[in-house]
Amino acid sequence: MAASGYVVLYTNPRGSTSYGQEFGNLIHHAYPGDDFFDLNSGVDAVIAKGYVDSSRVYVTGGSGGGVLTCWMIGRSTRFRAAVTVYPVINWYSFVLTTDIPWTANYWFPGMPWDNAEHYEKRSLLSVVRNVKTPTMVLTGEADYRTPMSDSEQYYQALKLLGVESVLVRVPDEPHGISVRPSHHIAKVAYILGWFDKHAK
């Protein structure tokens, strides 16, 4: 992306391990949540340096970063375009379809049917009504970690809301889209292509 002329901001929001256990645990039973402010303030800081066109700011991320991409565009209209890559969209259905269902015991206070409100509050569908950003959803069809059904839900929601969007399904690819080098290259090309399309 940098080689294509983009300034790349890669932040270290709450929940990472770089600042110790307490900082890492700030997202316990609270993800996504206030990490929005960490990410958004990072964008503010780069724009304040004066060399970034604030009208041409984009957002992308994969897996947990895909979650945060959707969280960002559900809470801000500052981005010109977004690409969410193999995201979790609906935590309730995610726990029931992922290959790591034990997340219900650790990332949440309990099972979805006993904590529906908690799951809904952190679902990306809870903020999708706010999305205005042109959005690409990109996921491998063999992804059992963040199943294609989650991406389909988000894409369908965006379409129902009239948001410019596209769903890219990569055949035979699990989580990460890197089994075939051509698919990995295509993933990057799709992201850059979507941003370039909306740069004009």
C-alpha cells in the first residue's frame, strides 16, 4: 500500500500486549468498544502532521481488524472507502458457526441465548444503520474461523441500507487468504483497487 502511494497508519490500540497485561485486558468482554477512540485518535494525529489529505482517508483490516473496520465506519463517516476482510459481524451466529466456539466462555460472559443483549451490543449489526462509507467485504469461502455467513450478513445489511458495497468470495481459501500466492496477491489488489476507485 505504501508502494502505491498511500500513507499507512498501523496503530496499537487497547487490547494488544505491548503495554502490559492491564492494557491488554481493557477489551475483556468489551470488544469492540472504546478501541474506536484509540484508532480514531491515531488518524487525527497523522492528519495533524499536515501531509495527509483528510478527504482521502481509508480503512481496512482483517479478522479482528475486520471487526474494527466495521466498528469504525459504523461510528464515523470520515473514511472515503473501507475494506473489511474476513470479519466477525454477528457474535451470536459467530459462536454457533466458527471453529472456535469456546470463545463464548472467554470473550463473553456466557452463552448467546443467556446474554443476548451483550452479544447484540458488540455486534457490528448494531451500528450498521450508521454506515455511509462505500464498503468491500472480502472473505475466503473455506474460512471456518470467521465463516462466510458473517460476511454475507454484513453485505446484505449494507445492500438493504443502500450503501455502495461489494462482496468478494475467494474460492478454496481459509482464514487469512494466503494458501495460494495468487489469491494473496489478489486480496491486496482488491483492497487497493477499491481505494483507488474511490480516490477520484
